[in-house]
Amino acid sequence: MSSTVKRINAITGLKFQTIISNLSMMSNPLIALFLVIVFRKVMANLPQGSGAFRVDAFLLGLGLIMNIVSGGLLISSTSIAEEKEKNTLRVLMTSSVKSNEYLIGSLIPTFSIIMIVNLLLIPASGISYSAIHLPTFLLITASGTLISIIIGFVIGILTKDQTQSGVICTPILLVFTMLPQLRFFSSTIEKVSSYTYSGVIASYVDGIFSKEGYALNSHDLVTVAIWFILGIVIFILALQKARHGI
């Protein structure tokens, strides 16, 4: 086993321990799953027509955005902030760990948790797996999950502690979660939302049950790619700044 793989495995193990030992980090994915199940029971008597509103599609979209945006941002930012408080991050930054090794090792635990919940949200919403084109579902949700996690990493690295991380993270996640929900009330908000990664997720869910269905398009792919690339670049710059600040 190469030294790179060993370092990535060590970081992954450390991250899993950090997340599991802090139940507040796990709360958002679990809350998203719980709310979808509860809302499904409450809204069971509403008509499941093929018109503009479908309860199952609404619940899936709500759950995915809550889990990916709120869960991804908060778990990743809080885990980094906690490491800073315990000086674990300082040790890593002064060791031989490279930026890409730290990124990959830190991504794996949070990504795994969020993606598992994403898949569980399908039956929780009352939708069968056969009704979903899973490769497209995995591509869209995995892309959004990676972006959320990277943004969370940047917040965690640039803030001093968990409290400050939460203060900064909250308005950001509110923007990304609320824009897709408010897009129906304004064409301007709808346009702005379409250029966010959470808006792409919402657009995907809308398309699944539309008459035309959802087809991957250049707008969604370019939007997600830009957010991902920008996130990676900013993360590397933030990590370099953290190294120099030590």
C-alpha cells in the first residue's frame, strides 16, 4: 500500500470518528429522512395526480435539497471546525499530508453518508426505484453532494471554531435551500435558481415526473461543473492559507 493511500485511509478514519462522535453532525440527514416520512403520512390523502403538483415528487425534492445542502454543508464545515478546535487540523497541516490527500480523505465519510440517505429518500417519498433512472439520479445527487461538502470545507477552514462556522454556514445553506422552493413565485428567482447547483437538483426532480421526462442538458452540466471547479480551487487556496497561517 502506497504512502498516499495510507494517508488517505488515516484521514478517512479520523473523519468517520469525528462525525460519529458528534451526533449533531448526523442530525441533518436524519431529519431530512424523518421529515419526508412524516410529511408522506400527513399528505397521504392529497391527490397523486399527473398535474402540476405531485406529493411524491415534492417530498423527494424537499428531502434531497435538505440532505444535500444542509447535511453536506453542516457535516463538512463542523467536522473541519472541530478539528481546528482540537488542533488536529494543525497537526495535519504541518505533516506530509498533501492538499489532494486531505480533500479525498475528508470527502469519503460525508459523501458516503449523504449518498446513502439520498437513496433512502426515494422509497421514503413513496417512489419505487424502478421509476427512477438511477445513473442520472446518482450523477445529479453525487455532483450536488460533492459541491456542498467542498463549500462546507472552505467554511470550516476559514472560520475559527464550530460556533463561527455555524453562524456563517446558516445563511449560505438557507440561500441554497430556499431559492429552489421560491422559484415558482418569480421568474427572476427561477432564473437565479437555475444557475445554482441546488436549482439543478430541483429541476431534475421536476423533470422526472413531467410528461417530457428529464434529460441531461448542457445548462445543468455546465452549471454543476462550474460550481465544482470553483469549489475545488477555493478549497485549495483556503487550505494553502491555513498552512501559511500555522
